[in-house]
Amino acid sequence: MAHRFKSDLTWSDVTPENVFLNRRAFMAGSAAMVAGGIAGPAFAASNYSTKEEPNTWDEITNYNNFYEFGTGKSDPAEYAGALTTSPWKVEIGGMVDKPGDYSFEDIMAAMTVEERIYRFRCVEAWSMVIPWNGFELADLLNMAGVQSGAKYVAFETLVRPEEMWGQKRNFVPWPYREGLRLDEAMHPLTIMATGIYGKDIPNQNGAPMRLVVPWKYGFKSIKSIVKITLTDKQPEASWNMIQPREYGFYSNVNPEVDHPRWSQASERRVGGGLLAKRIPTQMFNGYADEVAGLYEGMDLTKNF
Amino acid sequence: MSHALTPSERINAVLRPIPKWLIYLVGAAPGLYIIVGTVLAFQGVDLFGGSLGIDPVKTIERWLGELAIQFFVATLLISVLRDQFRLKLIKFRRPLGLLTFFYAFLHLAIWAWLDLQWRWAEIWTDILKRPFMTIGMLSLLLLIPLAVTSNNAAIKKLGPVAWQKLHKLAYPAILLGGVHYVMMQRVWETEALIYLGAICVLLGFRVKKHLKVSARA
């Protein structure tokens, strides 16, 4: 596994033995089930998961920003059915030892999927709690072998206008692209999600494989990834290209740095209906203990 | 006179009998539905069901904003239709204008109430610091004197010349409203741009007419 946090505890300390032993068998089984497209049972839980109540399947899969399928929140659920996600391959290249096309099946066979219940905070000041299934991005990058000079990871979404009608319009310079610093990408909180609630991730949520970086605004968590490039230069990021004044490269959740057009001090948790209470937004979306160290000494109002 | 009726005259004949109160009633219905549904929600009664989607607050905000701009365009359209096609719809202009104000005000109220939940610090920073909010607010402020003077007593008191002059505020107000709509989107949204385009065309007609009138004077 990728470099976990240093702690005196090991998995055997926090996990009853029967569960621990079960987990290994469980993993092998569930990976096979995911590959076969069968909705598996709940995956092994993680101590990175929040205890907060997750949003419902309906909320998570019917309220999406995925401009490849239109700019309305319900557009992706309506139109993403047109997307073919099998076969699927991811081109991993740049500063890696083993560049090449990796098929989705080969990746899944090599990865350990677990459940991560994360807070998800959109830059538009709404939020959800989502029970993702996925594997740590670090494991995938290590599989390709990161070379020593690499400093950043660049990601690209599929371009296929005949199945993604939004790409016929050019309000976003396609392909949608995103990037992380290598230490952000290797952080154990950073995952590639392949499922939600133990089911295959639906197209509108970024099938078959999308990034999830829970301490950053949602748009950093790029969907339906076909290309990953290790590089020594800061990669381009779509929203930063569209409107650099409003969207920085880092885009860490930060209640003290407002979006130029609205406050980021608080958020509405989707699912509470008409009277949902607004809640204060937390620094790094509540993951400050885990990730604040990555940005030590940086001026976060400049590097927003 | 025994000439055949022109299409405009036919339309005038059909529309003339429509009472003004019907425009008020039908026009205000969506707004009243939202007000009643929201008040009931606080009593624990769910009038809307799932009809407003996953995020009903945003749906309502957007819906009210769109109604405001649609009624505003309709209001401005009345005099353009009169000048271009001799359609006599002027009796509907006051109801349409007042409905514009009703929806613009409700749009702001729902935002402050359901979305920002009376967090005054955030409300004021939003209005004062964010250009798209400031522009929207300015548009609404310009509508206040128009709404207050949209009655016969005010016309009498001000006199027709001053009243007409005052109501030219509608032109900057609708332009600001259209700009607000375009600016609140994250990308250049076609629908918002179409509204802004329509507003500019209508304003073009009005300005052209005023130039002609003042040239003659």
C-alpha cells in the first residue's frame, strides 16, 4: 500500500482479527465482482471514512456537474447513459518506468478496493457525503513506476463528442483536464473511485474511474479518466484555464478564501430539502489534520 | 370603412376582452405556489414533493430569477409591438411590470431566506463585494420607484412627462438584470446569452424611437 500515516497503531490493532482475515478474501472477491459488473456487498471500511450520514444513491447520482453532458445539474443523469465505458483503457505516460495503455480490467485486478466515505464540497457552496469505493491513486502510480524527477500528475477526461454531447459546444476547452502535485497525488486520502455504495460507479459520476481528492473543491476530482501523465511542470487545469481569477491550481477547500462571486464560508448540505441548514465550511473540508502539512509555509490566499 | 381586418387588428380584437386581473392572477400563480409551499414546509407539510429536484432551493432561486427576466422582457416588448406591429397591448403593461418587480423581489427574498438563511454578514459581503450580486441588486433597486409609481394616482401626481421620464429607469434596470443572469453562470451559457441578446434588441428599438422623437422635437 502507499505510504500511510505514521502511527503506532497497525491495522491489526484497530480491526478485529476475523474481520481482518475476512477483508483479504473479501477484497479478492469484490475486485472480481466489480470487474464482472456485479454490485458487490459493502467493501472493507477505512479509518479515513467520516461517520457522517451519507447522501442517498438518488441524490448522489442525480445532482452532478459533468459539463460533457450539459451544464444543468440533472443533465448528466439524463444523458450520460450514451457513454460506452467498456472497453476502457488509461494511458499512463510521461516520467514513469512502465508507460503504456492499461486496461480497466488489468488495473482493477491489481488494485485493492475499499470503501471511503468522504465529504464532497463543490466550489458552488453545496456539499454531500459520498460512500465511494476505490483504490489509492498512489498504488496505481506505483504500478507504473514514478521516476524521480516527476513533480506533478496530469489527468485528462475522455473526448468523445458523439457520446458526450456537451463536447460539441466549446464553453470548456476539451479535453477536461486537471492536475495535482505529486505529494497530493500520493497522499493516502487521494483515491480513484470506481464505485458508490458497493455498485459500479454510474456514468454521470465519472465511470469507470474518476479521481476523488476530498480536501479540494469537487471540480479537481476529474471524471472518466483516460490519460495520466507524470511531469515536472505544473499541468493545466480546465477551470483555471477558463477563469484563472476564480479557480486556482490548488483549489483547496478554504472557508477564508472566497470565490470572487460568492462566499466560501458556509455550504448547504444537499439532501435536506427546502429547509436544509447551512453549515460552516471546514478548512481543507475537514481534512486539515491529514493534509495541512502539504501546504506549510504557503500563502493560501495567493495559492488558492 | 369596410376593409378586411389586418392580422394586428385581429389580434387586438382577441386580446382586448382579457381582463387585467386575469394577467395578475395567472402571472402571480407560480410565485404564490412557491410562497405557500415554503411556508407550509416550515409547518412540516411537503407541498412540492420531489418536483423541485435534489436541490429545491437552487431550483426555486433560478425559477424566480427567470420569471423576473421573462416578465421584464414581456413588459418592454409591449411598446415595441405597438410601434412595430400596431399591437395595442398597453393595458397589460402595468400588470407585467408589477409582476416583474414581484418576482425580482421574491428572487432576492428566497435567496436571503432559504439559501443564505439570514446570515447577514455573508449576505452583505455578497451584495457589496461580488459584482454580479451588486449588479442584480442595483437592478432591483431601480425597480422600486417604478413599482411604487405604477398606479394612476402617481401618474396624476407626477404628471405624465415626469412619470415617463422616471420610467425610463426600466431600460438600465433590464440591462443590469440580463447582465446579472449571464454573469452568475460558470460558463457562457446559451440561454442567458439569448435573453441578454433579446434585451439588447428591444432596447435598440426603444432608443431608436426616442432618438427619432427628439430629432423631430
